[in-house]
Amino acid sequence: MRFFTLIAALVALVAATPVELEERQSKPDPNTVYVEKVSWAGTGCPPGSAQVDLAEEGTLVSLAFSKYVAATGTGQSASDARKNCDVRITLHYPQGWSYTVASTDLRGYARIPQGCSARLGATFFFSGQSNDAKAEVPFSGPIDNNYRLTVSVPTQSLVWSKCGVTGPLFNVNSQAIINCSGKDSILGVDTQDTKFTMYLHLQWKKC
């Protein structure tokens, strides 16, 4: 298995309208950070094709996909070469603090032939705010392997939420894109994990 890790820079906003929704039924300690609800939409996560698990006392958002596959070649259309999933997360966080997420984990499978390329990454942004950040990793064929990718944003590029207790929506819009003409290729995303914690992926500052 190959492991890919990339820290990248700023790029433009990409948005989508959620069509799936998962909302937690119980609320943890109000003085801690936790996920209140999650929604998602995109060509890589159409209705009925994704499942979400809110774990670790509401601080870990884990999504499993069954149709998040970009592909080219036999039986594929031009639009199949590009897939995305915009995951929108509503967080509760302590009064007087702001937060940002520095990374998210993606796992899947890549089969990219010689002479073809692909890229996988994620755009991080808050709904209603103009700032965003993006991290991306390239794939150059030949590749035929599973991958685990930690998509990270450098500290100087982090996008901070406004002060408050709930919201705004935090978006992780991932994309799988293949550049390959006339050859069979696949770039699939099986899972996406976003961890919210004061000590790991989540960074804090006083308002």
C-alpha cells in the first residue's frame, strides 16, 4: 500500500446543495466541541450512496462511499472523469473560541495507466465567508494500488470560523479528477474522515 501526504495552499471556493442529512440525537458537554449535524451532496455521493458515523463523542465525522469513483475508458462518459462530494458540518464549540480544521483523511483505490494522471484533494471553507483553502495531491501513472491520503492545509492558510457557539457550516469539498484519454482508469474514494479535536487536527485561537 502506498501512502500519500500533501500540504498545499489556497484556491477557489466550490459549493453544492446538500441532499442527505444526519443529525445527532444526544448532545455532549456544551463546553466541548462536537458535531451537531452533517449533510452532503455531489456526483460522488448521490442520495443513498453514503453513510455517516459520528464517533468519539461527536468529534469524528466518518463517511463511507459506495459510488465515489472517477473513471475513464470503456463505457464511461466525459463527466465520469470528475467526481466530487461536498460534506457540510455544523459544529458546536465553546463560547469565546474560534476554530479551524487543518486536515482530513481520504482512503480508496487508484488504477492509473502509463501516460495518464489524476488528482485528489479537498477545499475547506465556511459557508457565507469568502476565505477558503485547498490541499491537493497528484497521481501519475502507472499506479495500481490502495491509498491513504491526509489532505492538509498549512497554518498560514487556515480558514477561521467566526466567534460563537454554533455554525457557520464548515465545508469539506473533495474532488477526484482523472486526465486520461482512451484508456481505462479509476480513482475511487472509499472513506473520508474529518477529526475535530483541540489537540490534533483542530486548531484554536481566542476571539
